[in-house]
Amino acid sequence: MEAPLYPDFPFDPSTSGGDQPAFWVGPRHLAGDDGCLFDVVADTLTGLGWTSLTIVRGRHEPDEATEDRQVLRSTVLHISPDALRWAQWCLADEPFHLGDVPIAWQISARADVSSPLASWSSYFTTDVPGEAVTDFLVALDARDGPAAPFAGPGLVLDAVTTHGWLRDIDQPHAAATDPTFTSHISLGEVPPLIQDADPRVLTTETDETGPTGWQAWAEPELGAPCLWAASFGSSVPHDLVAAFAASLSSTAPVLRRVLPAATRERLLQAPA
């Protein structure tokens, strides 16, 4: 996994995605989001019948041509037909960061419509493979009770070890990494600002250990910035995290036109 399969067809990062040839690449967890994480997820949600709402902010100067108007797509919110689950594209709204990478999608669910608050939330930064986010959403959409726990945490690690990931020697029941030790998934203390219905999120003191939840990230080089990160609140059902983990660690190649600079040399490539 250290060199392109077809070196005669190099990726040119200066070329826009529409002008690039399409390649099948792997491993998936290092393939990035192809620069189209919004479209991939939004199209999936539309196909599932979710309703989308958009708030557009902008500025229109007097005598300004329509094509010159400054418009910012501020908030795009997708809501499921039963109004128990929703997904928000928040990249345009100055989101907070995970691993110094901006969060692009926040996905939440609640137990019933009488509660205005989410039972749990999950967060995905840019360059999380879109396939993993959409598989998470498909599993969420298919669930009768989006907030009810159905399985234990072992399901998550089973999902990645089935695809060749290795359990952590020190935490075999709580963490795993891919064979190149680049991508990781771990059950540990939830980072600050991760929303969850667990009351301990609000009451934990600075010297106390807070509630635990699943975290996943890719670190191309030790000490280097993360390529992507994903965080799941402590109340996110483990089977939904397992759906994300299974897709993330899948050995099936994915179609890409643009690759992350940090992992381009680590990916196998074959012209589509």
C-alpha cells in the first residue's frame, strides 16, 4: 500500500476534480472524501426521503449583477420523515474542530418528537470517506428506535477486525488500528463540546473522567495533523458505530478523482 498501482497515471492536485480521470483506490480509510462529502451525503439523504431545509445568507449591493451576488449557503438541515433524526451540514457556519480538522456533518437523533433535544450526536470532519458516513446514515434510517441501545461495544471492534484491523495490545476490548497503524478507532473519553443526553457531559469536573464514546481518526504520520476525525457521543448506539466502522475499514476500493496530499503515496490506484 506504499506506491501507486499505476504510476503512469499520476494525480495532479492542481487540477480540479471534474478534469481528473477517475481511479479506483484503496485503502478506503485513507482515500479522503474526493472533495464532494456534501453532495454524496445529501444525495443519499434525498434518496431516503429526508426533507432538506436551507438558510442562505448573502449580500446584494445596489446595481449588482445577479451572478456577482455574494451568497453563502449557511445551514443545510436534512430531517427524516419521522422527525426523529437529522443531519446538518455545518462547514459554512464556522464549525468547531476535531483533531484540528473542521467538522462538516453533524448527525443527531432523539427518542421521541416530544423532546426538543437530541439524545445523541455524531460528528464527521472533512475527508472522512463519504461511503462510511452514508452507510452510517442508512443504518440510522433503517432503525426503528434511533436512540435505543441494541448491542454492546464489541460489535464495533468485530466490524474492523473482520477486515484485517488489529486490536490494541493494551486495550484489546476498546481500540483497534489498521495494519499500517495510520487509522484508529477507540472507545474512550468523549472530547469537549460533543453533545449528548448523558447528564455526565454537563456535570463532569475538570479532574474527572467523563462519559466514554467512540472516536476514530487517521494520522498519516506520527505527530502530523489528522487527515480526518469522527466522534460519537456516549449515547450513540454501538450498532450504528459498527456500520460506520465496517464501511470505513472495508477492503473494497472506492472511486476517486482527487486524493488527499497526505496519503496519496500510500494508496493503490487503478484507472476506472
